[in-house]
Amino acid sequence: MAALRSCGAFCLHLFFLHFVSSESQSVFRGESFRRKLSVELNPGWPGPPSPGGDLMHVRAVGLNDTLHFLFCSQGAPTLLLVHTNSSSSTVEVDWPQFLMRNVSGSLRVEPESSILQSNAIVFSRLLEYDDVNDTAKATSDLFPPYDLQDFTWAPLNLSGASALLCGAAATFDNGSLCLKLTVFDSEGRDQMLPRLLHSANSSQLEVWLDGLVPRASRSRFLLELQAVGGAYPLSRVEVHRSIDDEFTPTIFKVLQWLPALNRTSHGSVFLQWKPVSYRRSPPSVEEGSPTRSSLPRPQRGEEALSALITAFYAEPETFGINVSFGISGEPFYGRSRFLSWTVLLGVGTPPMDSFSPMVLIMMAVGLGTPMMLLVLGGVCICVRKRASASNYEPIN
Ligand SMILES: *[C@@H]1O[C@H](CO)[C@@H](O)[C@H](O)[C@H]1NC(C)=O
Ligand SMILES: *[C@@H]1O[C@H](CO)[C@@H](O)[C@H](O)[C@H]1NC(C)=O
Ligand SMILES: *[C@@H]1O[C@H](CO)[C@@H](O)[C@H](O)[C@H]1NC(C)=O
Ligand SMILES: *[C@@H]1O[C@H](CO)[C@@H](O)[C@H](O)[C@H]1NC(C)=O
Ligand SMILES: *[C@@H]1O[C@H](CO)[C@@H](O)[C@H](O)[C@H]1NC(C)=O
Ligand SMILES: *[C@@H]1O[C@H](CO)[C@@H](O)[C@H](O)[C@H]1NC(C)=O
Ligand SMILES: *[C@@H]1O[C@H](CO)[C@@H](O)[C@H](O)[C@H]1NC(C)=O
Ligand SMILES: *[C@@H]1O[C@H](CO)[C@@H](O)[C@H](O)[C@H]1NC(C)=O
Ligand SMILES: *[C@@H]1O[C@H](CO)[C@@H](O)[C@H](O)[C@H]1NC(C)=O
């Protein structure tokens, strides 16, 4: 009986250890799916710089498919993701028409029949309000918004498959708004908080507002985003809760902006984020500040904000949300004059944190050790009893 029990405990231990090691191997061996990335600035434009803003194109080629990431600063900053079922699809830009910003079809992905899906995120407006009563609710005390389409954007600063875009409004006293796009060729996790997990089918955008002089001492900010799609616009936000917050301490949620219906086998486009922003750079847990987001609302006419949207979509469907930074009781923007927030735009299954090898080891040790002790205790007692029983044997 004792032998059976001790075997049970050992098996449990072995099972955990085995599970842990196979899990960590699959995580650390890095033999996961990889895409081949290539980067082009202003594809087909005869010689830089292009007037009015840049267009970056990252091709991420898989076995049988391609993800085209297009990042553009003509008008409001926009990231367009086009998924095709061919590894040889291309992007064609008719520059004279593209620059006129009034002709749909001036940017095409060829062959058109290979397009599985597409969605874009437009960063449309930065809103500031005077939070006199520290309620963190943007109601009546809104200042005139900053329209990102009217910003002066510096040329894209490329490095590998990432791009840095910084700009400022004419009315900014100081400071700038920056967006950093990174396209990934394989799965991994960002080094910086909120340490989002990514796959080979996703890109990460970090947005930050640095050094802007606020218009009130108790200013807080909102960022308005538009999700533009053709047939499948992103129209609902899903909230996932997790009990494991090892990588983003104190944040137990992940939000996902998705199309209304589940798509077929190739999955749909998603925008994913954790509801946290940071008040300092580099981000730290202490300087984390919750974000809240409004429900997606159908929009009209917002597409015109972005040259890329006008050029690619004939009949765009748009939903907008507001993301607000900070909650009641948190320091106001003016204290650090810095704000950063990170999102993931990708296709397929959104990356989701599972219990990490570390947590699994802790669970195995935590559950296994008491059991081992119990069983060892049982074995000892049995052995002692046997030993004492054997003492009487000669009398028998
Ligand atoms: C790629 O396509 C070929 C033929 O169309 C098919 O046989 C193969 O299974 C596909 N590979 C993947 C990974 O989908
Ligand atoms: C686009 O704008 C240009 C001038 O800005 C104009 O000449 C042209 O007719 C316009 N095209 C369309 C389709 O509206
Ligand atoms: C996938 O590619 C084939 C050509 O290889 C095309 O005929 C088909 O329509 C494409 N499928 C979709 C869903 O676009
Ligand atoms: C702030 O609080 C005061 C007093 O409670 C109230 O009169 C005022 O309307 C509030 N302001 C805002 C913007 O809510
Ligand atoms: C481009 O980015 C790199 C690193 O992010 C930075 O060192 C460099 O100064 C930037 N160049 C320009 C022109 O802003
Ligand atoms: C604007 O930024 C510069 C450099 O970051 C800083 O020295 C200056 O004090 C700022 N101006 C205001 C009005 O905050
Ligand atoms: C969508 O798919 C997920 C998992 O793939 C499933 O849990 C969910 O019920 C589906 N929703 C609808 C509306 O089909
Ligand atoms: C964001 O908030 C502003 C101010 O309250 C409002 O005018 C705008 O319509 C909101 N946008 C969305 C997409 O809800
Ligand atoms: C990424 O895309 C490839 C090719 O479509 C697919 O095989 C893989 O499962 C996807 N990965 C995720 C995490 O969605």
C-alpha cells in the first residue's frame, strides 16, 4: 500500500517535471514558425524623400501566405495589415494618385484574388481634458483635440523591421507624439513592460507622448483609434482575464478588438493590448497606470484622415474607440509629462499567456513536496512497524 502511494507521488512528480521540461523546451528551443521579412521604404517612389510623409512596407512571407504591413504618415498615422494566400503577392503604388489622396485603388495588393483579409488601425486624435475633480471622466472639460492628420511628421526612422515615427502639432508648446512599429519574424516576448507576447503573425506598436506641456495642471489624455476594414471591420472588444500576471504584474486582463464573427481557418485580424500605460520611460511596474477603453462605435468619414485608407479601400467600414489614460486618484499627466501604451496588430490566434515553466515548477514543488513528505512519513511508519513486528518473530 505504502509502495503504491509513494509510487503515486513519484509519478506525480515525474509527470510535473516532464511536463515542465517539455514545455520549456518547446518555448526555448525556438524551432517555431518563422516568416521571411523584407522592408521597403516608399515602394516604387523614384528617390526619397516622398512629400507629405512616408510609406513603409514590410513583407512577411510564410510557407503559403504573406502578411503585408503598411505603415504610413501621410495624414493620420496608419498601420494596414493585408493577409494574402500567396507567397508572391506584391504591393503596387500609383504615386501621383496616391499623393492626391482622393482616389481609391492607388495602392493595391496584387493579385487581388489572393487577399484573404485586411484591416487597418488609424490613430486619429489626441484628446486632453481638465480633470478638475479627479474623476478621470472626459465630460465637458475637453480642450480642442489634436488632430493627428495635421501633425508635422518627421521622416520614418527605419532600423531592421522596425520604424520610428515622431511628430508634433503646430500648437504643441513642446514635446512630441511617437509611434514605434516592430514587425516580428517569429514568436517571442518584448523585453519592455508590458512584455507582450507576440507571434510570427503579429506586429507591435508602441505609442508615447513625451514632453508635451499640458493645457491644465490636472490634464489627462485620451487617444482615439479607428479600426478600418473592408468586409470584416473590428467591431467588438473582448476582455480576457488571467490569474497569472507574472510578466505584467498587477494587470490581470488582456483586451482584444476583433471582427463580429469568427472567421475561417486562417483566423481574423486582431488588435490586442493590456489595459496599462506607463508614466515614465523606461516603463516600470510602479509607474504603471490603468487605461480604459470605450465600446467600438461605427464612424462616418473618418477614413479621409489617412492617405493609406483612401488609397486602399473602396468602401471602408470604420469603428472607433477612445482609450483613456489614468484613473481617479492617479497622478496627472503634468507630473511626469510622459505617457506610453503598447498594442499588437496581427492575424490568427491572438497570443495568450499560459502558465510559464517557472510557475509550473513552483506548482509542482508546492503540490509535490507535501505529498512526498506525507508518503515518506507513511513509509517510515510502515518500516518501523515492520521492524518492530519482526522483533517478535522469533517468539513465533
Ligand atoms: C501549401 O500549399 C500546398 C499546395 O497548395 C499544400 O500542399 C501545402 O500543404 C501547403 N502548406 C501549408 C503549410 O499550408
Ligand atoms: C482629385 O483631386 C485632384 C486635385 O486635387 C483633382 O484634379 C481630381 O479630379 C480629383 N479626383 C477625384 C477622383 O476626385
Ligand atoms: C487563394 O489562391 C488561389 C490561387 O492560388 C485563388 O484562386 C483563391 O481565390 C485564393 N483564395 C482566397 C480565399 O482568396
Ligand atoms: C467639480 O465639482 C464641483 C463641486 O462638487 C462641481 O460644482 C463641478 O461641476 C465639478 N466639475 C466637473 C467638471 O465635474
Ligand atoms: C533613429 O533611431 C535611432 C535609434 O532609435 C537613433 O539613435 C537615431 O538618432 C534616430 N535618427 C534620427 C534621424 O532621428
Ligand atoms: C521644452 O523642452 C525642453 C527640452 O526638453 C526643455 O528644456 C524646456 O524647458 C521645455 N519647455 C517648457 C515650456 O516646458
Ligand atoms: C469563436 O471562436 C471561439 C474559439 O475559437 C469560441 O470560443 C467562440 O464561442 C466563437 N464565437 C462565435 C460567435 O462563434
Ligand atoms: C472620443 O471622445 C471624444 C470626446 O468625448 C468624442 O468626441 C469622440 O466621439 C469619441 N470617439 C469615439 C470613437 O468614441
Ligand atoms: C501564423 O500563420 C501561419 C501561416 O498562416 C500558421 O501556420 C500559424 O499557425 C499562425 N500562428 C499563429 C500563432 O496564429
